[in-house]
Amino acid sequence: MTDQNIPVSVSSFIERVTDLCGDRHPAWARVFQEAFANTLSTTVRREDDGTTFLLTGDIPAMWLRDSTAQVRPYLVIARDDDDMAAMISGLVRRQFAYICIDPYANAFNETPSGAAWDPDDRSDFASPWLWERKYEVDSLCYPVQLAWLLYRNTGRTDQFDANFIKGVRRILDVFELEQDHARSPYFFIRKTDLAQDTSSEEGRGHPVAPTGMTWSGFRPSDDACTYNYLVPSNMFASVAMDLLKRIFTGPLDDAGLADRADRLGRAIRLGIEQHGITRNAAGKAIYAYEVDGLGGVSVMDDANVPNLISAPYIGFCTFDDPIYLETRRTLLSPENPYYYEGSWAKGIGSSHTPADYVWPIALAMEGLTTKDRDEQGRILDILVQTDAGTHLMHEGFDVNDPSKYTRPWFSWANMMFCELAMDYFGIRVEQ
């Protein structure tokens, strides 16, 4: 497979989904055809060392988070296509090589070019490999998840190399250290008029007290946390620790690392239970979006995943968990300051984009966290009706005028649409 050629296995899979769409859903099929092929043809770069670099889209860098989501639907093809599995393995190996360079960075360059989102950023570490150094807990969870899913779906183990083990140790070191951020050297300062684009308190973030959870500087939106125990990212961290326990008691044998991950995961989950639950306007228990361990709590959700809506998708709870369901009802209502309704759509947006802009990623996640197939179909209809005639997904669009949108080329959103369409037809990645 080359960057510009779609392999036969992918073409056959696109034909399969097109046939499933049939005469009832030709618009779904058209977007699926474009979006599923787009990531392979425009973002995948196979390197000479056997690793894989993935552009996020219209930004010349690779995000640890986005790159995982960009290839996740391809895992169903990788079961029977060794070259697809090799491409994904190459991505995991590059992700962990990057983590070994700096576990606090969220996005990296293809080469040590020194390119950066803002070369004037200040932090406690610099490398020509770093595109941006916004520390986000989820950035360290996604590669763990992908390494596991590749093994679970294909049996492949070459992704568990020396950098994987070294990277896992670095992840554990950082998560444990950031359970008490007062001990951490990390800070991030960007000279900007946008408060969400830099950390407060001279780059150290809002004051916090230890809770058992692990501190995050930024959200998956790359916007700064208000309170730095980001609950959905801690949910993902607890799940990632369980995956590490499985890896180091299965394909790898290291009881010490398995036990360390297990203890950390249990501490984080207990922290969520003790500090990450609040009350909505009706007085019912829901998960908070962020807390600080000092009484600060935010009731909201953001479009970027992991968010609270995604809790069962990432494996933290069941679809019918009572607190999750009450949280979901709250966040898909005006009680969430980033929930918008308009003449074309309703759903969750982000501080990262203008008011009244709903994100296709968030809409797809609504569909992926419901067992109601009719609801999934409704969301797929909205997604294709609001693509501004491009037959691709965007970052966000105006709920009253979908011809107004951000990011014309956003691979993560494209693949979230594809994953929802696949889920609708019962095609799922094995967890």
C-alpha cells in the first residue's frame, strides 16, 4: 500500500458498506466512500524504518490522540490484511518512540525539523521533534489503547517492542507524578490573548489538591483545563491502566509493570468516585467534567473525545450505568454551556470553536453510545445533511447554517463518521 493507492481490501470493504447502505441510504454511502478512503490517501506516510506517520489533516503534524482515532476503523480490515496490520503496528511503534522523546507533548513532527505551532512557547523541555507540548492525559491513553486493539483484533505483537516498554514506564512515571502536580516540573506558557491556549498561574495551572486522579494541563480540544483533574481523561486513564495489566499478563510477561498499572488504575478510579461526581440542577448525581479537589467543579462536556458522553465507548462504564445516563441527559441539554440547538442540528460543541458550532465528532459519539439504532440513523442523516456538499466531515459547523464550518480537512472527524456507519450495520472493532 502506498500513500496514494487504496488497497483491494479497503476497496472491497467500502463496497460492502455501500451495499449495506443500499437504496435507503445513498448519502451515507457517498460520505463513507469519500471519508474512509481519505485518511489512507491523504494522511498516511509509511517511513523507511517501518513506522507510520499520520497527518491530522490540514496541520502538518501528528497528534498521538488523533492518529489513533484515524486508524481505529481500519482494524476490522487488519484482521485479514497483514499489510494494513503492519501499517497500524508502524503507527503504534512511532507513537511510543515519540512518547520516549517526551511524554508531555501532544503533537510531533515527522522529522526533527524544529517546526512548531508556536516557536515561542515556554516549557521545561524542548526538542526539534515537538510540534506542541500541551500536556493532555488522553494523549498517553490512546497509544496504549491502539496497541491493545491491534493485538486483540489481529494477534499481532511486534508493536510491543523495546520503545513500547520504555514508553509505558514513562507513562506510569508521569501519571504517578501528576497525582501530586506540586512535585511536577511541567509548565506551559504561550504568549496569547486566548486564555484557553495557555496554562494559568505562570504556566502551572489552577491550584489543586491530591485526589488520586492524575493532573492534565489541557483538554482533548487542546484548550487549557479550568480545573485540572479532567474527569473523562481520568476515566480513559483508568481504562488504559487495565489494558496495560492485560498486556503485561498476556503477550508480555512483567508482573511488576502489571501490578503498578493495576494499582494506579484503581487509585484513579477511586478518585473519580470520591471527587469526580457532582449534582445537576435537579439534584441528581452526575459526573463532573473537571474538578480540582478543592471544591471547584464544572458541569459541562466538550466535543472532543474522551468526553463524558464517551464513557462507555472508552470502556469506563456500561451503556446503562445510572450515573452515566443521568450525566448524558444533563449534557445533551442547555445545562451544558456547549450544547447548541439550531434549525439544522443539535449537539455538543467546544470552547475551541465559535458558539453555535456543533462538532461531527460529538454527534458521532452520541450515536456510538446508544443502543437505539433509529437514533443512530437520525444522527447519520444529520451528518450527511450538514457536510456543506463536501461529502467529508469538518471540525464544527453552524447549527443554523452548515455552509459555515471549520477545518475542511479533518481526518479524525471523517473516521468517526465511518465508525458510526459501521456500528449501525453491526461492524465493530473487538475490544
